[in-house]
Amino acid sequence: MADNITVENMQHMLCNEKLSMAERFRGIFALHNLGGKEAIDSLLTCLDNPSALLKHEAVFCIGQIQDPYAIPYLINVLENTSQEPIVRHEAATLPGAVDCFRFSDFSRHETPTMRESYTHTPYFCSIAVWYYSMCSVHTCFKETDSRPVQCRGGFQKRAISRKNHLACARIAETCELALARINWLNSNKHIQVENSYKSVDPAPASVDDNVESLKATLLNESLPLFDRYRAMFALRNKAGQKSVFALAE
């Protein structure tokens, strides 16, 4: 069976509409395990699929591969308003996952695509700030309000409906997390907590080891989202009944 796990075979599995979603997911995660440019290219083919679930999982796995090659492609997904918000949200996590400011880590890559990913870094930041600036201008609108909302303070001005604005606000939170993770990774004070799940999380687990303290941070809506996420992943890592109950609140 292991001999059959190739990029070509897994892409056939991924694109086979006759297979169950569970079987196609196996193809996605096999490509994640293989890693590399060809696997990423195969996962990107999912973006034309009508299933938001399949696209979301493919983009998630691309982010987990942590290859800067994918940055320009997923920034295109982030900007594509025809994609579902859940897919665009997942695309927004990638620059934070690869720590795209640490150019020295990628100096061995000499291809034009690699160099292009560097130039997209400040562009991602401008998109992230624009989305984040949208969060403060929709709070007074009713659910049925369809008036256009004009962006103030962003890198460019666009008029959007409230429905689209709410999607922007959700994506903005993801951009906020990605930028905060980049800043954290490039600070001299960050401490990486071991993650037994081997996942690349949107925020590193907090070094706090107290369940009650972590729960208080998680539930405190006045704190930055990044700090609350750090508490959430620390509770996940601790596991145990108390941690589960704290997360459930």
C-alpha cells in the first residue's frame, strides 16, 4: 500500500468524485505527509471543487506543510471573494505558519516563485491590516441592512455590503492572529512550548500551566485574540477533565 502513496495517485484519489469524502480526505492528508511543491500543487487543484469542506481541508494541509512556495497562491485565495469565508480564513493562516519574515530560512531557495513569496509578505500585511480595519465599522448595522459600508483607515477604500463585511470581519481575526504569530516568532522573548499533537497552530500555547488562569484568559473578551488562543491551545495540550470543561465554557 505504501508503494502506492505517490503525489500522482493521491491526486487521482482527491479528484475522484465517486469516492466518499472520507476517502478523499485520506488523499489530502497523504499529500500533506508527502510535502513539497508537487504535493502543494495537487492540493491547490481542490480550489476548483464545489465542496467548501474539501477546499478548507486542502488549504489547512497546505498551511501545515509550512512551505513559502504556497504563499502567493493562498494570498490569491484570501483575496478571492468567490471562495467561501471558511476557505479564505484558512488561507490567511499560512503566512503566520511559515513565519514568512525569516528570509534566512529560505535562502537556499533560488527559484523566482520563492523570491515572489518574499515580495508578497508586505502585501499580505497590507491586506491583513485592511481586513482588520473593517472590524470597527459594522457594529451599528441591523442584520437586514444592505447599505454599503465604506472602509475608513484601510490601505484602499472599498464599499461592501454588510453580509460581505461580516465575512471580512471573521477573516480579519485570522489575519490578526497570523500577524501576531509572525511578531511573536521574531521577538527575542518567545518560548516555544512542546506540542505533542505536532500541529502548526495559529497561536503558540501559553507557558501558563494553571487551568483556572488559562480559562480566565480564554473567556476574557477584552484581551487580544492572540492571547486567548494561546490559552486555548495550552488547555488543549494539558488535556484532562478540567481542561475540557474549561474549553467547553
